[in-house]
Amino acid sequence: MLLQAFYSIRSERLLMERLEYDLLFRWFVGIGINDAAWDHSVFSKNRDRLLEGDIAAKFLAAVLAQSKVKKLLSNDHFWVDGTLIEAWASMKSVKPKDGSSEPPAQGGGRNTEANFHGQKRSNDTHASTTDPDARLYRKGKGKETKLCFIGHGLMENRHMLVDACLTLADGHAERVAALHMIEPRADRPTAITLGADKAYDAEDFVNELRSMNVTPHVAQNTSGRSSAIDGRTTRHGGYAVSQRIRKRIEEAFGWIKTVAGQEKTSFRGRDRVGRLPSLPPPTIWCGCPS
């Protein structure tokens, strides 16, 4: 599964085909030159068993627990962010939940044209028949609506992600996931910091962080409203430092979407997408609240 992500291999069938002739791959997984590679269906079944045992999260925890890795990590300063993961489902699969009919598609054939202009669609009234867990979501004004999940990452301010998860796409998911990931690290006598962008500038989120003894280094959102971040935070030099370097987490998301090929997932269902076997540590989507 690590090889599949490191070398941008998009399917199990292609991975097993590569394993037939690539000596590096054979050495990595421990099979001899003359040994037969696994059948792709057997590989898929074994992968599902590993996912059921939550091996991905345990593997990440084992990596972070190694003494050589611990020396590289900070325990005081973190950043958090989220990114959209497009679902493996077409907008044509979005149908009314009540079973009512929609205007017939134009043209013939299997992949007919569909015109969605003028139709009101929301997650309350519509759902995808291909992946019911996917949600209609757009990142901001002027952006197109897509069927998505949201991946979340927590990064310490030196080198790597230390936690990650995937949730259903909604307007509160990023803040809920951030609290879920930072809470275990806030159980200490001294305060830690958490950097984030303007999407996290909400009074309830900021107050929740402060109640956990976490200093909110959240970017101020002053677009037509008052910010929940005031001079108690911005007057310190550490706040400016957090705002300058918090964007490093985008490098991890960029790797996930380009090298690991997860700009659009090839799995269906939140549980399967949430434990993507094609993402190596430390960028595996582990467990997260619904």
C-alpha cells in the first residue's frame, strides 16, 4: 500500500502487474525473484482486513513513537487545516431523497447529457445514489459545488503531520475535527498553540481552545464582522510566526492530491475513504468523529 502511494499507482491490478517485474517492489515486500505475485483480488481482501484492524492508525502511532522521530517533532506548536477530497461519484447520481422524478436527460446512450441549471439541490433533499456518504459542498463563493469529503490534518511546526482524519463535508467539520485532534495534546500543564486560517475564526471554536489551555493562533477574519481573535493573542511575536509558517501544511495536502493521487478518491463510502490504503504515514486519514 505504501508503494501504491509513493509511485502513484492508481489501482490494485496495476500494482500487482508492477510487482511481476519490478525488483525494487519485490525486495520491498519480501518476495523472491521467482515467486509469483499476488492476485489483485487477494490483495484487496487482505487490505480490507488490515483496514478493519485499524492498522494504518497503529502504524502511524508506531512511527511517531520512535525516538529518532520524536527528536524532530515539536510538542508545543501545531497547525491545522482541511482540504476537499472529491468523491468517486458523478453529479448525475444526485437524486431526490423522496424518490420523486427529475426531468429526463437529453440524448440517448449510457452517458446522457444532463442540465442542472435552475434546479435547487441540497444535502437535505438530495443524495448521491453512487456514494450516499458524499455531500454537496463548495469551498467558497464562486466555486463550483462538488460531491466531497473533507480531509483534515494536524501538523507540528517543524516537519510532519502528526494526526489526520476524514469527515463528511459540512460547514462545521473543520472546527470539530480540529478540536478532536488537538484535545489529546492539550493535556499538559503548559499551554500549546494551534495555528489555523480564517475559516477557524469562530467564537465558539476559539473559546473551546482556550478552555483546553490551547492558545488560538487563528488568522483574523474581519470581512464584515468582528474577529474572535483580539490583542491578547496578536500582540505576541509567536502569533506572527505561526501565521507565516502555518501554510506548510499545504505541502502535505499537495502531496496527497498529486503524488498519492487523492484529489479524487477511487473509493466509496466514508469508512473506506477515511482509511485510504493509498496514503502513507503521516498522511493516512485515521479515525475522526462523524
